[in-house]
Amino acid sequence: MLMKFVKRLLLLLLIAPASLLAQTKQRPNIVFILADDLGYGDVGVYGQQKILTPNIDELAKEGTKFTDFYAGAPVCSPSRGALLTGKHTGHATIRGNMTIKGGIPGGKEGKQVYRQGLLPQEQTIGNVLRNAGYTTGLVGKWHVDGFDTTATPLAHGFDYFYGWLVAYEQTYRSTYWPDQWYRNGKMVDIPQNKNGQKQYYTSEIITDDAIDFIGKHKNDKKPFFVMVNHSNPHSPLDAPHNTIYENKDWTADQKTYAAMVTYLDKSVGKIKQYLIDNGLDKNTIVIFTSDNGPRSEPTKQLTDVANFFQSYGPLRGYKRDVTEGGIRIPLVVWGKGLIKAGAVSHTPGYFVDFMATFAGIANGKPAPGTDGINLYPYFLNAQAAPKDRFLYWEFFEGGYVQAVRYGNWKAIIRNGKLSLYDLSKDIHEDHDLADAQPEIVKKVQDYLRTSRTPSPYWPLEGEK
């Protein structure tokens, strides 16, 4: 009887589909930590000299640092939409923070504006990972609901959500000291911040809840995925205290901004230490990145702060620019025994790739129509490099502009004029080589003919 059972089991294993066999392996947990408006140059390992980020720096030293990684867009909502859906802004539903036409009306700073969120049928990385057998959670900022109270993480593949929605933004009273947040379908109080008190800072709320989520699922048979979506260091400038910068000969704004980055860094350290203390570090991948470039608004106050810290690093531009400073961001990937320590990768990639990448990690399938590629092999081998491909962005604030990266070439197209830069020699994008490189210009122009589909919310002139 025993021999017969063994033979049948072997036969089942031989004929079982690869996907079923893959599901029996212990796949890594994923912790995805997302900063808000953190510049490429705001982190020590990317060149920051004034603000200390020891935990993020250590994450990079023990993992892989990516030098050529990009956000999905130069502002928040479309960038996060690209991250979640795997579609670049030429194909995505969300292509800006505010719509040009249509959308759902709502209030922002006393004005009526229109936004568009994810559509009910849209699949996200949450769906992909849940379908692959992961328990999925998101803590903090969502920002792709566009005033639609039904377009929550719970409707797009996440089993758990604690954070804030654009639809209820006016309800929370404060970005950094909220007295209510949305938890799994209903608003719940944060008593420490009631009646104007400031006792529980947003980055600490997010960190504690993310760790609580990990703790609840650390012994599950299923792997877990949690997005830890911070608000730091997005405006307004606000921190419990100025930490180690209090006695610096800096302005109050400079001290506060540095402290906001420090609180973000402390979150990374606390989550990492929890993973180590609970034996989860050997089968968990931690990813740290930012949603776009620095300087939340183009005000003198925030411009002065970004310039003081050179938050854009060696790049040109800020948030809302499609130059490198607006879209190139830090990316650090860490995982003991999984990700090579001390590695540096120059592989170009962007938020659009996370859908296929997470599917690769989970032995799952990306949603149909993704524009990205699976970067997991390049997480594992920093020296490998994919074939040159096109990365694409479009943006509408201040007039329609497109950007393309192809190999080391970067093209920016505004008002019908194409500018071309060789990023391997000109990372600051100072020298337009379009006239000297007609073959590259033609390749870009050929690609642009198929790079986008019309949008009902961000239509171009002449589009129906």
C-alpha cells in the first residue's frame, strides 16, 4: 500500500503544472516602503551630506542600490497609479492629480477641483499578489481614489487598509496629526490627536500599524505583502521636534524638513529590526523608494529648502518636471540571503515594472496590458542588464509634455520640439543633442506614434 501511494504521489508531481509546484515553495514576504516627495539626493547613500539617513543607508549596504530608477510620474496620483496598475501614463486611467475634463468634483484648499481615481475593473499589484496566495495590506497614503469613496484598496486587491483617502482628506484635520483615519471600511478615531492634540505623528502611526500587520501574519502559511505608504517629507513642513538638527545653524524650515526625513528613516530601521527580531529577515524582501522628486509645491519656502539640501542631487529639476530631478528616485532592495549585499545596479526601471516584478517574485501572473517588465532577475543579479527598451511619461500641468528614456538616451518633447540628452555623459540634461543624433531621434519619434491611447480625462487637442 505504501509503495502504491508513493508511486501515485510521484506521478502527480510529474504531471502537476509548474504553477502548482511553485505555490508549494516558500515564497518571500514583501515589505514595500514608499516615501512622499523624497528627492534622489535626500538620502545619504545617494549623496546627501546634511541629513542623516543611517537606516536607509544600511539597507543599501546590505542590499542593492539602483541608480537609474524612476517614478511613474512627476506628481503623486499618476505615479502611484502607474505603480499599482503597471501601466505608464500614456495608457493609465490616472494621468494627473487633477483632470482636464470630467472626473469627480471635490474640495482642495477651499477650491472645487476634479479628480479621477482607479476604475472598478482595474487590477492592481494587490490583486496580482492576492491571486498568487499572498495576504495583502496597505497602510498610509492611497491617493488613487480621486474623490470616489468606493475606489479603496479593499476594492483593488488588498485584504487590509488603514490610512487616508482623498475623498475624506478634509475630515482628517491634519496631514501629520490626524484625529481619524479609514480602517477596513469605516472611519475610526485616533484619540491621541483629538481636540487639537499632537501626540501621535503620522510616520509613527504608519510604522506601528505596518508592524502590527506583519505580526498578525508572521506565522501564517501564506506569505504577506504590505505597502507602507508614508506622507514624509511632503508639505506642510511638520515634525514632533527637530531631533538632532535642533542646534544646527539652519532656518526653522530646514530643521523641520531634515527631521521629517529622519522620522522616515527611523521607520525603515524599526521595520527592519522587527523583521530581524522575529526571524523574518531571511525570507522577506524590503523595497524602499519615493513617489517622485522633491519640493511639494513650487513656492519660495519649499524651493529654498530643496536647494539648501540639494534634494535633487546631481539632477536637474523638481517635482512636476520630467527632467531627471522630477522623476528619478532612490530605490533600495534588501533581503538577507535573497538580495546580494553591497551591490549597485544601473539597470533602468520604473514604477510600471512593479506589477510584473511582484508577479515574478510570487510566481503569479501580472494583470493583462501591463507596460512593465519583471525586474526580479535584476534584483537578484545587479550586474545583469535587460535589453534597451523605452520608458515613457506624459504630464499636463503647465502644458502637455512627454519624456522617453531609451538606453542612455533621454528625450523630452514639448510644443512639438524634441530635445535629446545622453545621460551617461550629461545627467543634468544641459546639452541638447537632437540635431547631432537623427537616428536616435527617429527611433524615439517612431515609438511616440504608439506610446499612448487617448484619455477622456486628459484629452489632447483634436482628440474626441
